[in-house]
Amino acid sequence: MGTSEERERLVELQLAGRGIADARLLDAFRAIPREEFVSEELAEFAYEDTPLPIGHGQTISSPTIVALMTQLLLERGPVAKVLEIGTGCGYQT
């Protein structure tokens, strides 16, 4: 299972190391256990920066992609509407 140390390593090395700077976003990645959004068989890979299969031909996006998309949205400032098509496993939602 994932640990706060694994999440912290992901945040510091993969996300902050690739230019993700919004503190709210980094704190969310520290707090949300990604392993709860994948099967038990794949939980050991939850903190690798890679997409993982979630069934039905779908994947949970890599943490870096999730962070980049969210950071771009946050940089735009307050928005009235966001169109989400297919929340997949719900990790980014």
C-alpha cells in the first residue's frame, strides 16, 4: 500500500520537479491516496508516474498529466463552468 513517504516522493521529484508549483495542488497530491483508485493488484505501482489500467480499456492518467491539466485550470482563475467528459476512476475529479 502507498505511504505518505511515497506520495511525498511523487510530489517532490515528479511534480514539483516538473514545474508544478501551486501549493494547493501539491497538497492535494500529498493527501489523496492514489492507490485507492486502482485495483489491489496495481496498488504497488500507484506512485509511479505512469498511467495504470482501471478496466474497460480505460486508464488512470499519470500523476504528472493530472497535475498539469489541473494547474492549467487553476492558472486561469475562477471559472463558472468546467466540462468533464468521463471522470474515469474519479482520481482527478
